Amino acid sequence: MLKGKRMNNWKQSNIGDVVEIKYGKDHKILNDGKYPLYGSGGIMRYVESFIYDKPSVLIPRKGSIENLFFTDKPFWSVDTLFWTKTDANKIDPRFLFYLLSCIKLSRFDEGSAIPSLTVKTLNEIVISYPESLTEQIQIRKVLEKIDMKIELLRQQNQTLEEMAQTLFKEWFVNFRFPGAGKMVDSELGMIPKGWEVKSIQEISDVAIGRTPPRKESEWFSIDKSDWKWVSIRDMGNSGIYISETAECLTKRAVVKFNVPIAKKGTILVSFKLTLGRINIANEDLVTNEAIAHINLKSTNNLNAEFMYLFFKNFNFNSLGSTSSIATAVNSQSIKRIELVIPTNDVLLKFKILINPLFSKIDNNSQQIQTLSQLRDRLLPKLMSGEIKVKM
């Protein structure tokens, strides 16, 4: 790639000149099939028929209108999404996806309480792109290679986590572990002799995150040198280990509002709105008030990875709901959760097996973060012609 001024063979047009914006619609028959059914949150399920079978960009109509999807396989889209029928003689569909990803679609919000877009608004957005399809394809291939590497690392992490989960269930749910012997009765049922039942508050210190007054914008920032501030959405966007957030809190805000700091290695558990999202803090950070910080006491031999696997197997719905407005449990419910604590020798054997898996996941996660940052830096420069691609 060569840096330089914008090329002369780029043209401008309205989106409506190169694509047809189509409405999704409800799928009447929800039998299981092979075609993905997309909603505004991504693939919802798989169905028997498709609405379109060529490459397409899917754009949310309301809410998270910048959360775009691309698919090059047959799909169905519900009515919360627009999808594009692209004139492939004018613009490469995946190039269009990257191009739209650079446009802050929230600027075209229709002004309602919930961010929303219309076909008319989308059609009138002006885009700039190379006239040459070959050039468009060369540009998107640069970004595509990065995305493919990111996806490969994510798939690796999913496989590694599944291996750890399988081992955890075998040892600590089915109690089929090396040296398994006599079972004895406990408040949680039959458990191996020598194991104990303890609550979360007995094995850890539990704190709750905090949000400064939202109307006072001076407490919030996007400067990564400030305190990274975890939301439930950030938790959903991360893998096991979390270190990236959409927003930060200023250092003054953390001091003024006495915001609890989750140290590196703290287990984060969401307990409001979306129950049971679990992450491990990969650095010191802060969170909002919907997230509990579980900091293991040094007096026991448990580690964050064991607790992550425990919580991923825990049925949070068993805690009940304390809110008529949204799904939630209170922090006391989290503290009272009970778990079976293995003997130290069993824990040590388990750690020897799972630590390499989690170490690889952590390493992959750091690579994903680096590659994502590289892509995000390249994307606007490639899409504006500031960086040229050798033909």
C-alpha cells in the first residue's frame, strides 16, 4: 500500500444510485433450516427459506443503527433490518459494507426518541468510491484479510473455551475426575468427600460498579488514558478477557464518585438487564452499576478461570427477579450464590490442564485487539483514498 493523495478516478453518487434498499419482513414459518434469519442483533436462528441469495449489507432500521452486518450467503432478514440489493456492475457489495461502516449513520437519525433510519434517508446519503470495480475489490481485500484473521482467532478461542467447559463439567458437575471416590451429602446434594460448600461472599470480596450523573458529560470520555468503563454491551462484545470499552470515566470522576476499581483478574458478572454475562478483567478498570466485581480472596486456591467456568455453568434464572421493569437480581443474591469447592490437590490438577488453554485464549484476544485497532485505523484511510492500494 502506498500513501498519497486521493485518486482522481473516484466518483460521488447517492447510495440509492448504486443499491436498492429493501425492507426485511417477518418469517411466517420458523421451522429449522439452513438459512440464517437476521435480526438487529445478528443471526437469530436458521430457517427453511431465504429472502435474498446474493451478497448484501444489512442495516438496522432502529436502535443500534450503526451495527451493520454483511453476508454473502442466502439469508432472511426480519423487518427490523434493511438489506441491500446491489448493482454489482457499479459497486462491490463487501466494499460497500466497509464504506458504510465509515459513515456515522447516527448523523442521519430521523430525530425520534429511538435512533431510526428510513429508505429515503439512506438513498440520499452521498458516498465516494473508485469507479473501477477492480480497485474496489483490491481495497476491500486488504480489510477482508484482517477480518478473516480476526475471525479465525475467535473460532480458535471458542474451541479452546469449549474444551475447558467440557473438562469443568466432567470434573465439577458430573464429579468424574481423577481419583474420584466416596460421595457425601451436602446442602447442594451429593458431593465428593473432602469438598466444601461455600458462598461467593465467603471466597471473595464483592463490589458493585457505579455511574456518574449521565447529564454531566464532563465525567465521561473516550480517551483510553482515562479509566476504561465497562458496560453490559462491552461485556457482550468481548471474549473471556475484557480490556476494551466504548466509553471511559475521567480520573476526576472515579475519585469524586468513589467508583470501585476492578483489579486485573477480577471476575465481572452482569446482574441487571442482561443476566449472567461473564468476563475476566485483563487490566484495572471500572464498570457501571449493573456489573458485580468478584475479587477472589488470597486465602483460597481458586482462580479467576475456575470461577469464570463456574459462572458460565450457573443458572442465573434460579435467583429470581427483583424488578418489574427489567430482568434483574440484587447484589445480595450474587453474594449468596453457593458453589462446591474442590480439595486443593484436585484444583491444582485442574489448573495444570486448563491454564494453557486460557493462556492461548488470552494471547489470541490480544492479537484480536491489535488487529481490530489496525483495521479501524486503515478503514477510513482506505475508504477515503488517503491510502492507495497497489494494483
